[in-house]
Amino acid sequence: MEYRYLNDDLTPDYLHTLTPSDRQALCKELREKIISTVSKNGGHLASNLGAVELTVALMSVFDYTKDKIVFDVGHQSYSYKLMTGRFSRFDTLRQEGGISGFPRRSESPYDSFDTGHSSTSVSAALGMARARDLSGGDEYVIAVIGDGAMTGGLAYEAINDLGHSGTKMIVILNDNEMSIDKNVGGMSKYLKNLRISSGYISAKRTTENFLAKNLPIIGKPIVKIILAIKNFFRFLINKQVPSMFEDLGLLYYGPIDGHDTEALIRALGAVKDLRHPVLLHVCTKKGKGYSFAENEPSSYHGVGPFDREVGVCKSNKLTYTGAFSGAMLDVAARNKKVVGISAAMAQGTGMDKFANKYPTRFFDCGIAEEHAVTMAGGLAVSGYIPVVAIYSSFLQRAYDEIIHDVCFMNNHVVFAVDRSGFVGNDGHTHNGLYDITYLNSVPNMKLLSPRDYTELRMCMDHAVNECDGPCAIRYPRGSSPYEERGPLYKDKVELLRPHILSDEGDGFVILSCGTIGYQCDKAITLLKTRGFNGKHISVTQVNPLPVDEILALTKANKIYTVEEGVVSGGMGEMFCNLVSSSHPQINVKVFAVEDPMIRAGSVDQQLKKAGLDAESITSRIIEDLKS
Ligand SMILES: Cc1ncc(C[n+]2csc(CCOP(=O)(O)OP(=O)(O)O)c2C)c(N)n1
């Protein structure tokens, strides 16, 4: 396609002077560029397609060089990137050294805040609005948040504060009725009621006319009058109680068709100079403009490369998530006390199969990791065995709840920590590099790091049926590099012991946990060809670490620990601490992730950058042994 509007030099002045038909053509180009790039590189397709007109409207009203737009999660920011100087580099989206799939301040001066995790936008934007007020600035501050992100507690904390602050700021609620899966919870029902209330739209128009006539400067007393008028109309027409947002101190405005660019521009123009916090409710369709994505928005939320004529083909290849999904069904069939919990990621974590089979035993809390963990604590003290499946990077958010509501009480909660280690193209915000550190340091927590599907299934069985306190199982994204095999160990006691996986001699030991063991086995073979003979010992149980049993397997005084996690507080550091006083003759070198900010790329590229692929491990060991 020939792009007539999109280029790297779209200034705010240019964007402000476009005509409605120009804007329509621009939206078409944006959709085309997004579909063609994501079909080649993978990415967040459906959310971006749904936000095209909204972003064009924002760029038509605000000055992106001065005003601050904070995109919640940031997975819908592709149109914004394309209009703020990144069009010609957009083909590198999510590739090593390329354009990030999320806003990044290091990438562009026009990305106001780094995002990737949900529900942060209103807090961050309120910080910016308060800073503006303190320094006497006049820029506009806008948070764009989805109805899914609105299920996260942080968003409520921020809205509560924003309403009370009375600060001039706009929250755009991009409501497509979807999180990744169908949105859940009372807020979602509440928004639906607001949407379908056609009488309310008439009242809204009245307000729109009122605002249009009385702009640009409307102060607090006038806002009170506006609210009174709106509530009066709404009461006459609908007999509804005022909107929850208004009760919290925001001026609610909407709902507006989020694919009608001109209506959006009118609405933004009407509210932008109110000296008051405003919530603009915008309704969009996830996947808009690409029929496959419109029909199946969940499947097109985040996708790998695909053929745009055919759509995404689902792979039947087993993954760690799939192995967990099967193991969950297995433990649930044998024990009726097992319940499942997800934080808006039933499909992503493989909990969906359990949810379909045992709907009354499954709880999707929305994007609410903290609540999910504390609720698990409540279920556990009441005699149930909750399995909480959350990605490693998102579980970070529930750290206090893990400590305070689960581990201090030694509650029997099983944590299925998916996406541990490098995740690839989503980049550093989504890498699961901290889980060993944050789970190791908590009292009573048992931490398991299975290497392959068989071990993962055994770990689930152990965690549910043999533990009586908290147990976390960490496993990576994608498919196992190991072949499927039958049970390697005769019982779970054996599973939890360290194992010699490759044995080429006693010159040195590589000690690893989890899937990174695959790289270590390859390194042992490579090292042998270079004349260095050692063995590889793998541990499944990272905490408590079976140090004496590890040392009983070797006489070597040179031990290299290898893990896919940060150095500080990791397995290697823990091993070092435990052996340094009792075995001073042993020299330990820790190979872990020294730079947790390693950006997007394939997992192989990320491992290489971290020095944790087989070749890098090999050369690091040779260098050390020679020195
Ligand atoms: C703390 C956290 N938990 C989970 C996720 C995974 N996640 C990414 S986008 C998303 C759904 C967001 O829904 P919504 O805000 O409505 O945006 P939409 O994709 O529908 O446009 C989820 C659950 C995340 N990014 N952050």
C-alpha cells in the first residue's frame, strides 16, 4: 500500500488541520500498517485496531509534543507510535533493537510513561497533572484506560484520589467489553448499564450542547451546575442514581461511539478545558476492521506471526502452559477441594480447561493479582486448596499478599508461576526474572522449578497432594526443549533431590534449576570437545535448596550456578551463602541475569545477551578455568 498520510514528520499543526475525510484516510492507513506489521512480527492486534479512531481524535485535539497521554498497559499504542515519528522504523516492532510493543520513554520523547503492566495510567497521569499544577504549567494530561484495566485495584485507588483532588485531567475509558477474555465483575456490568441506557445519551447531548456554548473556561461552580443538570436529565429519563464516577468526584461524559472520529473530537473539545477531572466513556470494538479479530478478539489479543488472508492458526504443539492445564485437570479430578484462580488470564495460563469442566470451582478475579492471592488465603484457611495461576511478572504485584496473607499463616496455596524467565518479544516488562528472588525470601514457601513437562506434572501433584503449606512452581513460556518422556523418578522424594544430568568428569560442576538446564547439558558437551570435563547437576527444588545432597554428588571444588533470573537473591547467591562458611575450599561462580532490562527479541537472543546460552556458558567457564 502506498502511504499518503503516514510518515515520520507528522507535526501537531499538520494533524490539527486535517479534514474529516483526511482523518478517515489516515485511520485506514494506520489499520493497514498495523495489520501488515503484526502479521509479520506478532504483537497486540485486536486492542490496537480498536483504538485507531480514538488515537487519531486525541492527536487531532491535543499537542503530542507538549501534552501527556498515558496509555494503560500500552499494548494499544501502535497508532500513537506511528504518528509520533516511528513510521519508518515500525517494521522492527518487537524485534531485537527495534520499536517496543509498549510505550518507552527511552524510545521517544513523546512516550510519557513506560507501561506494560495494567491499571497504572490514572496514577501516573495524576502524578503528571499534580506536577503541572505545582510548576504552573498548562499542558493537558490524559489517561487512556480499558475496561479490563479498570478491574485492577490500582485504578480505583487512583480514581478515588483524582476525584478528591479536583485536578484538571481527562480519563478516557476505552470500553470494548473485553479484557483479554470477556471482561468480568461488577464494574463490567455497571458499564454495560451505562452503555445501553439510550435515554442517558439524550441527556448527554444536552450537556454536550451546554458545554459547547460555554467553553473555553469553566470553573468549579459551573461544573457543579453541569453535574446538577446532567443528573436532573438522567433522573427524569432513566430514574437512575448518578454515575459512580460522578459520586467519586469526576465529571462523567458519554458514552461516545469510539469509532466516530468526529464525535470523539467534538467530545474531547467539549471537555478539555474543564478545570475538573473528567471521565470520558468511549465504546469501541476490539479488532475493528479485521474480520478475524472482530469475530475472535481473545485469540487476536496477542498473536505470533500469521498469514493475514487465513488468520491465526492455532498450534497443537504442547507448551508448559498446556502441561500445567492438563495437570490441573488431573489434580482437580482426584481432589474436590482443589479450586482454581486466575487474574483475567484464564486462557493465557491454561486455567480455561479447568474453568470449563468445573465452573463452580473456578474464580476469575479480573486484573486483580493482589485480590486473587488474598482470596486464595481465605479459601485456604477454609479448607480448600487454591491453585493460583499468574504470570511471573504480574505476580510481582501481589508480593505483600503472598507474604502477609499466605506465607505468614503457612496457608496451603499453590502458585502456578507461568512465564518465568525470558519471554521474548514483549520485552523486559514481561520477563519473569524476579520470581526466584521474591519467592525464595518468603517464610514457609517451597519453590519448585521443573525442567520439563513430566517434572511439571509431578510438581503439581506434589504441591497439591503432599504439601501442606505454600508451594510455587515456576515454568517458562513456550514449548519444552526436552523430548516428552515417561516418569524419570520413582517417587516425588526423588524428584525433589538434585540429579546428575550429564557426567563427563569431575573437573567442575554446573548447577542449574529449571529449563535452563537444557543449555547446561549442551555446554557440558561443548566443553568436553574443548578438553574440559565436568558434570551438570540439576535441582527441581530451589527452596529449600538441598545443599548437602548437591555436594554429595561431586568432589569438584569449582561450581558454576546457572539460572534464568536476576543475580541478587537468586539460587546461585543462596547456594554461595550456604556453602561459603561450611566448605571454604569450594569456589562458586554465579551465572544469572545481570541486566534485567534486556529488551525485546527472541528468547534465544535474550539468553545470548544474558550470557546464558550454551555457547556463552561454555566460553565463560573456559575463561574462568583458564584464569
Ligand atoms: C498487572 C497485569 N496483569 C495482567 C496483564 C495482562 N493483560 C494485558 S492486556 C490485558 C487486558 C486489558 O484489557 P483492557 O484494559 O480492557 O484493554 P483491551 O485489551 O481490551 O483493549 C491483560 C489482562 C497485564 N498487562 N498486567
